[in-house]
Amino acid sequence: MEKLFKLIREENVVLFVGAGFSMYTGLLSGNKLKEELINSVPDLREDLNYNDSLSKVADDIINLQNGSRNDINNLLKKLFNKTNFDNLETHQKLASIPHINSIITTNYDKTLEI
């Protein structure tokens, strides 16, 4: 543990924040986002597979709509325009660590930038 703290104090640590970190804020997990995407296109639901990955479902929706991203873009705008979060405590604690200068994330949202 001391070695880790030393590296942090020396600012030699890059934090990797994985998928799910922002679920504490009330945002959707990748699986829930996939379900929302599928539910946003009821006329295509029978052609989509809930077991596929989020990116596969998104690609399938675009392909089934002849390349149109309108439904996906509208849903994502609605979800990403959220400004009232349930809880940003974890994000605020992370931001209070002065020696963490770099964060890599797989999250789709911008809560780490707040």
C-alpha cells in the first residue's frame, strides 16, 4: 500500500475508471442503455437481440433504419442532457485527490468532467 501511496504522491498514477462508475449518479448502465435503445424503436424490437452488446444493438438499429441515427441520437440527447444527478459524492471524492492528473474511462457520460 505504501508503494501505491508513494506513486500517487509522485503523480505517477493514471486512474482507470471502468463502466458502471457513474451508476451511483443515477445514470444507466450499459445494459440498461441497451434496453432503452431497444425500447425506443418498438417497431424494430422483434429484429433486435437483448443478448447482443450495446454497440451491436446500436449498429443493428442504424442498419435497420437505412443508416439513420435519428432515434439513437434523440434518446442519447435526452439521457445526456441530464443535469440533476442523484449523487456525485464518489466523483467529488475522486476529484479531491490532487495527485490524480489523468483518468481513463470507458463511461459514456461526462460526469467525470463536472
